[in-house]
Amino acid sequence: MEHYRSDAAIALNLPFSEAVIVGDLLFLSGQLGNRPGTPKLVAGGIAAEARQAMDNIGAVLAANGSSFDRVVKCTIMLADIADWPAFNAVYVSYFKPPYPARSAFATAGLALGARVEVECIAHR
């Protein structure tokens, strides 16, 4: 088992790995819509946060020899389930059919006051 932490994540001194590699699988921690290396969310609401969260996922995938076409499962956490359509519009732009398996649910709150958090499992 290997652990991956980017320099940006190390700078934030957070107590988790961005990904854990077990065999040929990457288990990615949830990503928010913050710019890498900062605890600040991007401005612009759910669509902007969703795009940044997905870009953050893409960076972790790439750093570990994977990509969006190798994602097998995503879990989406939304601060407000009413944001589902706006999130979905961004999400589908990162994948081609057939889409990965996916779960989504609303939460009582997310870190940093985020609107969305996305975690994925991918094949290397």
C-alpha cells in the first residue's frame, strides 16, 4: 500500500493522504473546490466549486498515472441537494459514457463551508 500527498497538500498540513494506492486501485480522498495549496474556495458558487473539485481530482489522478477514463466510482456530497442539476452539468463534462458508478447525497455541512465534495476510486 502506498500513500500520495502533493506538495500543496503537505503545505496545508492536513491529516490525510490525497490518495491511497492498493494494488491497481487508487482511493482518492474527497476534494473540495479550493485552489491547491490554499484553504480558500474558488468564487462563483456551485458550478465554480464543482469545476475546481473535479480539476483537483484530475490532478491527483494524473500524479498517480491515472485519468478520468479510469475512474470506476465517485461519491458526491452536496451541501444542498438543490445544487444537483448544476453539479451534474459540470460533472458530465469530465467523463465520457459509459459513466462511472456514482452515489450522491446531501450533507449537514462540508469542510470550509464548501458546496460540494467529490471522492473517487480509479484504476491505475
